[in-house]
Amino acid sequence: MRLAAIWSFLGLANLPWTAALYENGSVVAPCDSPIYCYGDLLREIELARPFADSKTFVDLYSHCRSYRSSNLIAYRPTIRPLDEVIAAFSNLTRPIQNNSALNDFLAEYFGEAGSELEAVPPKDLETEPDFLDNVNSSTIADFVSQVIDIWPDLTRRYVGGGNCSGCVDSFLQLNRIFVVAGGRFREPYYWDSFWIIEGLLRTQGSFTEIAYNIIENFLDFVDEFGFVPNGARRYYLNRSQPPLLTQMVRVYIEKTENATILERALPLLEQEHDFWVQNRTVQLERAGMKYSLNHYAVLNTQPRPESFYEDYVTADNQSYYNEEGGIFNATSPLNETERAHLYANLASGAESGWDYSSRWLKNPSDAVTDTFFPLRSLNTVNILPVDLNSILYYNEITIAGFHQQEGNYSAAIEWVNRAARRSEAMTALLWDAEHHSYFDYNLTAGAKNIYILTDNTTTQADSAGAPEGRQVALNPAQFYPFWTGAAPDSIKNNPTAIRRAFSRINDALDDKAGAIAATNLITGQQWDEPNVWPPLQYIIIQGLLNTPFDSGEGSDEDYVWTQDTALKLAQRYVDSAFCTWRVTGGSTPEFPKLQGVQEGANGTMFEKYNDNTTNAAGGGGEYEVVKGFGWSNGVLIWAADTFGQQLQTPDCGNITAADIQQNAKRGLTARSAVHLPRPDARWVKKFD
């Protein structure tokens, strides 16, 4: 089928092609590499499964010489030149299998993932977290201090390769020192870095400059590609992530009181915003009014290279095998158009950062009941998300402020007007007065996604006002407008209105022992219940903290409620991070190491937590919870700085040492990014 017909079916026919770097017939891929982005070699090796994690293969590297290609993408190497790799691959016996021949080929032509990077010596990295002096609990202060000490372990420098003309790899060149998230995430990621920067700016010392470096690296990407890719890999060049670069610049200026970065940054921030306007805009007409809002929409017809096997199975397998051994057959295979639709939605879901969630599913019952491929009904492209549009509003109003700061008042007014139009569109299309909340808009249904399926965790507050068998959706994305200011003045400046909007957050905290889950629906996907994501706690808390004290609207009691609820959630997050860290080997002078902790374990900061308890990590999705972890560290440090005098020493109750590897064997998590499977581990560079 012609691509024009496919994109028309997807509703993407009028989008420019600036986001997709390679098109050949029916193939639309993130880059033109026959190893890292599309083609027989990638497909046959990934389907042979020499690695448990598809990402391991497309990250492989060895030491060779760098050079610049005509399209300015940095190529660095396989061990041998590309033409030799392709020729040797063509000589392998078909079908390709995970056997000695394949492993010999990989050993001969590929090197370790991560070898394009080097660790920065800890002696070169200083920290000055003076905010810890204001933390009331000595236990929390000691815990946060130990988490701050993780930053050097996550700090990297790009060094490129050695002497191999024609060798290739997937890494995008970075000119300055940076911090990675951790685990299988060996490169910088876009939206993760916002919360990493929040932590680095409070860590101070060397890390203030590193926060600046991270921003400059992303500005380089905008200058080169027109947008910030999902991460620093060639296979991410067809998609971005929630566009938080403008907010990184904002928090940097606020914390350092140094605005000189704007001279370079401001035109590039406008350029990035233009990418989203030109490539991710939907226009709607309602009641005679025309509105423009944005969505995640990646032009893509191939499995994502870093998740090739998983995407291929989702699109091509005819039978679904659930965890209980049940087999559920598809009525018919997907045709070319349907497969392209699915691959575009998989990539778009990854662009959202919520990969994956019931927010994007047309048939969430498949996931809830575990009776069919949970992601085959992805509909990400046809959702107008509250969070994305809230961020774009924040960027518009922030860019207006930057222009005002620079004395360009006409530009400031233009950007203020853009923000006002977006806020108006969000109120018209995403706000629901009955439930006093924002909801994603579903283009397929032509309505807001207000009601979702019930499950065995549905509460009375969830089902109030919902049809039989349904509950009112609750997810942190609904509260982004209160963080970013996109809500209209009549709501965001009224403590009573804000209390009403956040009342279900308080109900959820009363109902569960942990913090706020990604949604109120259990599907097995990692951006659903029960998983608690640190950045989402930050956004809810910031939305509450933004409540004005002296607005002249609402009551003083309601204002106090908003601030108390913010503290309540901050305490719950700190409790979750601390107690889970303790059961995985962490200790402080007041709380010595638990008996039975695995040898060498010193506490783990997880990527996500659990809403049912404060001493368990989250699971589900494409990979298991990971140690490190960049944004978890950043949110913890921010919370300790913001609430230092109010936070209480966590009460973990009767806890015992956790066996993370044993938990993985029991199916409590999906795939580990830190405890790499043996076939993968020998291919990954160790930095400790």
C-alpha cells in the first residue's frame, strides 16, 4: 500500500516529513542505518533473540574512529566497516538462529554497548548540597546525602571511537559531560533530564555546570535536528518526548540567577516549539469555534529498533499466550495498513513517555482481562493529551517571559496570546465541569475519555457519577494544568476550586499506603495502577503548591488544605523511596542494615514504586524496575529541599530484606535493566 494511503488512514496525511529521516517505499524508519534502524539484518538478528533485551543489540559498539556524515549524524562503529558487516551477515546460514554461528558473527563484528562513553572520575566531581542543613530529620538528610552520592556513578563523558574508517554505531555525539538515568538507559533521555536537573541544581558543586551541559547538549540537538530526540540514539530520530527543554532553561535560571544562557537558547526554544506546532497539531471545530491542540504522532511503519522483538510479536503473532497459560487466537492477521497504524501508535506511545498506559488503549479490556495482545489496540495518535498541551502552554508562557526579560515586548505579547488560545482550547475540549477535572480528548470517539473500566481496586469515589461498570478516570496527567498554569484564572486562582479538583488525590492517599499511581486501572502496563512514578508526584505536588494564598477567592481553610495535601504526598514519596531503599540494603546511623540483605547491596533507588505500600517497587511493562535512578533521585532531592523542615522520619513498619532477583523470578517484575541476563551482560560496558 502507498504511504499516502496509510497516513490518510492514520489521520497523519498532512504532517510534514521533518520528523522521519528515512523513507523507502512502504518503509518509514528513524534513520537510514541497515543495522540500527531498519532492514533484514536488524530484523533477523532481533528475531533470533541472541539478547533478552532488544535494546542491547542496537546499542553495540567498539573503539573506532569517528567521522561526520553528509547529514551531520555522527557515525561510530561496529568493529568492522559497515560493508564488511553486511557482507558477513549475508553469508550466515538461513534461517538465522541463536546459535554459535550468530554469536561468532556478533563477536567478530560488534563490541560492547556503552563503550563510546567513559565515567568521569569521582575526584573530579564535587557536591555542595547546603540545603541538607535545613532538613529536620537527620535520617532523611543522611538518606538524601547517600542518594546525592549516586550522581557521580551516573555521570558520563562521550569519547567516541578509535581507528576504523567506515564503522558505525547508534550513539548521537554529545559535546559535554552529562548524567544518565541508569541501568539499561545508557544514554541521556529527554524528559527524564528535567527532574535530573532539578536534583543536580540542588546538589550544586560540579553538578551546576553539568546541569548546564545537559541543557546545552539538548540545544545542540535542536540546532542539528530541529527537535530533541527521545534519547541520544540514532534509532530515536523519528520521535521526541514531552518537550521540557524550555522548563529546564527556566529552572536553571531560577536556581542560578544567571540568564546568559538565553542568548543562545531562546531562538532554539522557539524552533523546538515550532517542531511541535508543525508536526503534532490537530485542528478541531466546536460550536463554531476553531481550536488547535497537540498530540503525539510519530510517522513510523517499523518495529521500534530498541523494542524490535516486542513490537514484532504485538503486530505479527496470531496467538496470544497469557500468564496463566491461556491461548487466544486472532480472527485474522493485520494487513499492511493496520500494521503501519500499530507501529505508528507504538512509537507515538513511546514519544509520550507513558509507554504504555490504558490512556492510549482503544480496548483496555484486553489488558485488564489478559485475553489478547494488550497493545494491539493502541490509539495514541488519536488522543489529545492533557499533559502534552499543558507543557506546551507552559513553554509558551515561559518563552513570553524570556522575551520580556530580554526587552522584546512585542514578542512577549505574541507568546502570551498563543498561551491564552491554548488555555481556551483546553478548557473547551478537555475540561469537564461536572467532574471538575481535565480529561484526554479522544478523536476516535469525538469525546473526552471520562469513564474507564472498573476493576477490583475501584473505590466509591472512583465510581461516583459513572455509568454501571465504569469509573471516572484518575491519573496525574489531569493535574498538569495546575502545575503549568494552563487552567483558567477562575480555577487556578481559587483555593476552593483547586481543593475540589484535587479531592480525589487526597481520597487516594487515604485509601492506599503508597503514593499516587499512574492511573486507577490495573492492566499490567507500567504506566497504570499500581505503579507510582516520581515525576508524576512532583507534578501533583507542584500543582498544589501553586495555589495562591491571597487571591481574594475561596477560603483560607481550602488554601491550607492544598498545602497540607502537598506535604502529605511529598512525605508518602519520601517514605516509599526510603523504605524500599532500606529493604534493598540501605542504612543510616539510626537504621542499620537489615539482616538477610544480599551481599554488597547498599540500597536501590527505583524507577517507580507501588501505590499499595511504601516498601515495594513497581513492575510491569517492557522492562523491570531499575536502579539508579535519575528522576527518582532528582524528585527526592527536590522534595527534601522543598519540605525539609516539615518532613518526618519515615516509619517503614515491620520490614525485612528484599530479594529483588527472587521477586523477578516470581513474575513480580517484567525485565531487569540492572541485573542484566547473562547473554546481555557480557556485551555491556561496566562503569563501576
